[in-house]
Amino acid sequence: MKGVPSLTTARKEQQRLVDNPLVRGFLVFSAFRAVYGTGILVVTYLLATSETTPYWTSFVFLAFSMVFSRWLFRKLKKRWPGLFKSNQHSDDAQPDQTTP
């Protein structure tokens, strides 16, 4: 059929999209925020509904969480830089080091 892309063309387009460093970074950041954000919501809910903690404790925790999440994400980017780079390999590419 003319005008309908083949399955291999669609996969190539998908791979090209995922190889884009901006898209890869966005996907990794989204996954990080989903996991981290879920934990933050649970802890904030527990702090806000606890009768033994003052009401402002959850606000302080959220403010600390904003700073800590940025620091943690920067550390993850330094620890696993390959997550944010393209999957296009060259012949002289070195494998990513997984130990510090």
C-alpha cells in the first residue's frame, strides 16, 4: 500500500527518536520523578495526617524534597551518563564503566 509506512520504517523512526539525547533525558527524568514523587506523596500524606507532628512539618519536608531531588538527579546523571547519551555506537567507543 502506498502512503502507509512499513513496520521497519516505524521502528527505525522510533529508534531514531529514542536515540535523541533530549528525548532520552526527558524519559529518564520522567521515570525518576514518577518513582521519587510517589515516595514523596506518601511521606507528605503521613506527615500531614499525623496528629503528633505540627502542620508546617509537611511544608518543610516538601521544600527539602525539592532541593534534595535536584541534587539526587544530578548524582544519578554523573553515575550513569550513558542513560542520557545516544545509543549510536562508533567502532572506537569504550563501554560505560559501572563501578566508581
